[in-house]
Amino acid sequence: MLKARESMIGSLVTDALELAKAANGNSDAKSIAKVVLTSDSYRITALNRAREAALAYRIPLVNHVLRVAQTAVMGIEIGKDVTLGKGVYFVHSLGVVIGGDARIGDRVRFYGNNTVGTAKDNGYPVIEDDVWIGAGARILGPVRIGARSRIGANAVVLQDVPPDSVAVGIPARIFPRKDTDEVAL
């Protein structure tokens, strides 16, 4: 149980550092304090880390109560079996739904009103590291979104997206990112 507590504290510190970089461009003490004290995104990830700890301690009722509170207060629904990576950034959290056992990588950005997963039990998305998901985008079914990809606003993704790609449209069409040479530097 001590390991679960240390893991939660380590995750909260890492989340604060990553969110400070994402929101303010750096991770100095002032930026970290601002994120911890004022950011909805940090509160969402902190609640989710507490939920993960409740599951690790086998206290399902606490997980459920925190999930209901997270939905009611923050306007975001994250399923009980969802895995969030480090520094997941909810730029606008309202209306975000992440269901089932979706796996969200490190430093993924959600720009609001997103749906990840489906109501069916046919598998859930895996979103790799450093992906940006535009406002209103839907990622449905057992698909994999490759690292550093960008999902356009209102796109409906029904197929795998390779790393360093852009997905736009309904259903989403996939194109290589043109700025990946700059990213590789």
C-alpha cells in the first residue's frame, strides 16, 4: 500500500510539472504553484490519481464517489478503468468523456467536448504520447492514435492514426504532419 501512495504522490508532482510546462511554457515554482492552485486540469488529474489510489487500496466506493464528483463539479466523465498518462492537459474540460478502458498517453491535450471510446464493449482507443485532440473530436472503437498526432476539431476517428499524422473530417481522413521535421530537432 505504501507503494501506491508513493506512486500517487509522484504522479501528482509529475502532473504539476508537465501541466506547468504546457500551460505556462516553463516549470518554475511560480508556474507550478499557479497550476496547482488554479488549474481545472490539475484538479481533474489529481482527482483521477486519488481514484486510482482508491482502486489500488481496493476501495471501490471511494472511486465511485470521486467519479460522480468529478463529473458533477468538473463536467468531465472519466471511466473507472481508464488509464491517464502523466501531464494530460484538459485545456477545456467541459463535455469530455473518456470511457471503458481507454489508455491515454503522456502529455495528451484535450481541447474540449471530446468523446473517446464507445458504448459498446468492442474495445477502446489507445492514445499515445503528445497527441492533441481538437474541440469536438470523437475517437471511437478499438483504434490507436500514434504519438505526436493531431486530431482536428470535430473529426470522427474510426481507424488507426499513424504517428506524426493529422486526422480531419467526418469520417477522418489521415495526412502526414508537415511540421514533423521541426519536432524532430
